[in-house]
Amino acid sequence: MLLGWLLRLLLAVLIIRLVWRFVAGLLGRGGEPELKTRERSVELVRDPVCGTYLEPGRALKFDAGSTVHYFCSESCQRAFLKTT
């Protein structure tokens, strides 16, 4: 008997919550934070040694003629220079 009342109460709470969210959504107040505008995406570069992707502005650069190599750390840069 008690279990039946608990199930009915749970069902009533779920229905009330669904109706509340539906009405709030129609009024434009969904109760959830609004999504921020997306920031512009940044093209990522790949470290040729470890494969890490990073922003070019935060990477260490090495110019090899017409090619620019980007590294995530000095150790990756040294490892690359040893192989070339």
C-alpha cells in the first residue's frame, strides 16, 4: 500500500516537472543558462614529434626554409632537430 502511494507521488512529481519545463520553455525561461555565443575557432598545428595539437600562438616555431614546424615544448624541438 505504501509502495503504491510512493509510486503515485513520484509519477505526479515527474509530470509536474515536465509540465513546468514545457511552460517555461514556451515563455523563454527554460531554467537553463543561455548558451554563450561561440568563439571563433582557431586552426591548430600538430607537433611532429609527439603529435600534440596546439595553437600556433602558443607553440615554439622552427623555420626550415619554406616550412614552419611547431612544437609543444623545447624537448620536442630538440628531439626533432636531432633527427634532421
